[in-house]
Amino acid sequence: MSSAAARRPGWVRPVAVPDSLDELTGALTGVVGLPTRIFWSGPAPEAVRWNLSERHRRRDLYEIVLTHGDLDDVRQLVNRRALLDQWTDLYLPPWVRAAWRPLIDDARTPA
């Protein structure tokens, strides 16, 4: 690898982060699907559904939405309380975790 290639930073996708966790109004129950612009995996991604009552399915949905969603997706699909509860269980790229870290840390700091 050339030294120029070693110095070149990797590509990082923009991360949609609201100004406040209070903007996260996603449901905690029900079944939702995602648009193919966010979730395109498998032979019929538009047919995949996530049951928000199931903690592990909600976790999977949050991982996808926080990584690939836009600000409207994040606001509508992610729930503040559930995000804080599941934050340490989420498998997120480092740049996504870093972008969200200030809001998460502020919410967890005792007043």
C-alpha cells in the first residue's frame, strides 16, 4: 500500500442525528416495514416486517435506521426510552456510535 493510500481517510456515511432525544417518537408496539432505500437485503426486502414488541427485532430495526435512515426515519421509528435502554446492545458502525454519543451521554448524566 502506498503511503498516500494509507493516509487517505475511509468513506463514512452521513449520520442523521436529531437535536434532542425528545424528537424520537417511535412506537414501542406494532409491526413496521422499512422502505427499500433503507433496507434492501434479501429477495423481497419490502416484505420484511419488524415486530416492535420483540426487543431483539426492535434492536435490529434501530441498527438499520440509525445507520441508513434519514432524520425523518429516525424521528418516526426510534423511541427515546427504548434507544437508551438498548444502546449498549446495538451493533453500530463506529461513526454512527460517535455521532450519537453526545446525546446518549447527556441523557444518561444525572441532572
